[in-house]
Amino acid sequence: MRAGLTALVLAATIALGAMAPAAIGDGGEKSKIVIKKLKSTGASGKVISKARSCEGGKKVSLFRFDDYVSVKIEITHSKSSGKWRTKKNLKPGKYFAKVDASAGCRYAVSKYKTLR
């Protein structure tokens, strides 16, 4: 009786484990964010995705590296075209942008760009 119960629990665990990836999904559509322009008067770029719903109205954060620490400089939102921009005065340094995950869309982090 005990061996049968153990086998049943083991079978149920394996079945649930096999179903988990399908139930959870892959986290949504992939997104990409790029910094196209970086000037002392601000930055601009674009959120890109195969799903248009993952481009517009997304929260975009601009960061600067300061001695191995990421400092959030400004938060903005992308337009329906995926384009975004900030108007904050920027000092020289290494910057990157991040778009937050949202329902059906994955988060993304840009490559670093240096302002001299």
C-alpha cells in the first residue's frame, strides 16, 4: 500500500513538472531597447519587438554607471511607435536604458553608450 502511494505521488510530481513550462509560458514576447542618441541635453532611443503591443506605452529607465553602481537618472514612457526620449541634462559617463516587463512582454536592457 505504501509503495503504491509513493508511486502515485511520484507520478503526479513528474506530470506536474512536465506541464509547468506550458502553464507558465516563456514570459512573453522578446523586447529590445536601444539608445540611438546620447547628448548632454538628454537621450533618445527605441523599444523594438515583434509584438507592436510591446513597443508603445512602456516604462523606460535611463541609468548611468557611477563607480560600479547603477544610478537611475530618469524614467519616461515610450510612444506608440516605440520611440522614447529624456530631456535631463547628462554628465559624461557610461549609460544604459532598461524597459520594464509588462503583461505579455519581456524586459530588456540596452548596450552601454558613453557620453564624453
